[in-house]
Amino acid sequence: MVSSVQQIQRAVLRVAVLMGLASMLVACGSSGVALNEDPSAYAAEVKRLQARLAQSPADLVALQRLGIIYMRTGRPTKAYDTLKRAYAQEPDDPKTLFYLGLASESVGKVGTARELYASYTQVPADSKYRALLQGRLAWLERKEARAQVRKALSRERSMGQPVSPRVVAVLPFTYLAGDERYAVLKRGLSETIATDLANIDRLRVVERVRLQALLDELKLAQSQYVDPQTAPRVGRLLGAGRLVSGSYSVEDASITFGLSFTGVATGVSLPDRSTLTADLDRLFEVQNTLVYRVVEGLNVELTPQEEQAIERVPTRNLQAFLLYSRGLRLEDEGRYRAAAQQFGQAARLDPSFQAAARAKQRAMGLSATSGSIGQAFAGAQDGLELSSTDAVSRRLQRLANSGLALPTNSPTGTIGGTMSGDLPLPPAPPRP
């Protein structure tokens, strides 16, 4: 019989092995993944797939697997050509759309990649590839926003920045006083107003990611970017002719708002002459009033269809809106997994809160696919769950608790085959 001491020793050894593996997996994910695995390790599989395609050139699964092997082994042109053949057979296949997008990025066809990722809206909601496609698109948009901001800054002194009165930027609200729990509302309030204004055909609203990229680049405190001396510069760099900003405070279960509008060309800031106060539990009624005041301040007439769109309230659950606002803040900070958790809680509190559900999917996709092409490839292979040391440790701990041995046929970076197991492991190298 095995003594209790031996059992403890074995348990300690097993945990050490598990945690060592966890550290190794996380290190691989955090340092980026080079798509340059040894092609000879996949030679037999490539030969088998090529023979299979010779018999059936339209074999979608074989084309996908072969394209992914080419991606793994640092042959992006072959991956692109092979996955294009898969796309020709089944242009709506989510897996093909995602991996062809990565292959397109690899060969410099970023515009093609964006178009492929943008088709996520046509992918079934229960497909893991919907979140992966949406997340990679969101990452490219953030990357492009940073590039646009740096370009605007580089030419700021050499030439004037053209602005249009039809382009509007909604700055994050300023929290003046009150219970600190409500400070996070400034993200949700400005985002809701921007979303409503985006329904007006005669206006174009600056995307939150581009606005945040500029604020991050300038490293301005909130008091600076709403300052009448600084705000016009923000508008010029964004190409926005008009800025909307606001402030609020919460006291004794009531909330008080103020609005201001800045004409970028003139630099004149026009504060809303009257404040708006209401009970906190009536926030969502006040929210619509705020939007109409913004519309009035921008001197825009609404069509009946636009009024109907603005009348829709995203949620009437204050706690859900607070969670959503906190998620926006975390997403702006690049903490995508934490943001997804906040969005998910908001959607659970109010299942009709569609903006929260969409934001959760976007943040999950960003968590899995942000970073280099190699990191996005690894994130797709690992799955949407595996994005932190804690996540790896929890999965390993569940395996240890269940008494299951580590699987010997899971690809590197996946334990228990979270995803569908796109590729078999290459054969072990021959012994010397």
C-alpha cells in the first residue's frame, strides 16, 4: 500500500508540475507567439491533406487545416492562397473568415482582413468565431485610431486641421461631487449620448476608440480636455467642429446635470443655461432629456424616425448601467477580460440590455485576439477562456481536483481541448 506520506509527496509533485505548466502557457501567451513552427513536424499531415485535396479539391475541412498549418509554420502566402480556396467553397464559414483574416493581415492585406472580420454580424450568435471576428476587428480599429491620432499630432503645427460642424465629439462627463460609486457613470452617460446622436443622419459622431486614443496620447487630465482653452485643440485633432461635454453630481439620491457646447472654429464654449436635477432612480428618463438638450444645442431638427430611435432607453436598471459604465472604463484601459465580466453581469441583471450583451462579446473577442497576429492566432487556438494566469490555474486546478491526468493529445496552450482541436499534435521528434 502507498503510505499517506507518499500520497502527499505525489500530490505536491503533481501540483508543482501543473503550476509549472501553467506558468509556461501564460509566458507563451504574454510574450507573443511566433508563427514559425518547424514545417518538418507537420510534413506527414501536410502530405495527407494534399492527397485528400487531390481526391476532393472542394474539401473545406482539409483546406482549413492545411491553411492553418501553413500559418503555424510561417508560410503566410501559402496560408492565404489555401484559405482563399476554402473561402471560395464556403464564403460564410466563420472559421474560414477568421483564419483568412489573419492570413490576409500576414501578407499585408489589412483592408481585406477588416472586411472579413466585419462580417461577424452575419455569424450565428452561438459561434465562438463571432466573438473572435468582432474582437479582431475592434483591435484593428483601436490600432488604426492610434495611428490616425499620431498622424494628426505630427502635422498639427505644419498645417491647419480641417473641422466640420457636422462632426461631433462627445467627451466623457465630469463627476463633480457625491458618492464615489457613481463616478463611473461618466463613461456610460457620454457613450449613450454619442450612440443616440449617431442615429441622426446629418451628424457624424467621433468613435469612442478614436477619442480615447487621442486623450491617451495627449495624457490630459479631465479638467484639461474640457477646459475652454484646451477643448478646441482636441476638436481640431479629431476633425470635429463641435464638442459636447457635461458634468454631474449625486447627492441625497438625486442627480444634477449641466451641459456645454464648444464651437471648435470659434473656441467659444456655451454652457447650458439651466441645470437638470432628478431623482437618481429616474436617471433613464432624464437621459432622454439630456439628449434632446444636446440636439437643441447643436441646432439640429429631428425626423420622426430619429426621434423614435432616441426615445429607446437601453436599460432602466441602474445597477446594470453602473456595471456597463465600469466595463467601458476597463475596456478603454485595455483590461478586456475584466470589462467582459462587467458587461456580462450587466446583461444578466437586465437581459434586454442589448448594448451590454454586444459589449461583452466584443470585450471577450478583444481579450482573445488583441496584439500581434501570432497572439491572435494563439488566442483563437486557446479559446476565449484562457487569457490570464488565474484562468489557466483554475482550469488546471479543476483537472487536479477531478483526478484526471493531463491529456497527452492537446495542442500546446490548450488543456482539455477548450476549442475544437483544430490540429493534431505533430509527431514526436525521433530519438537521437
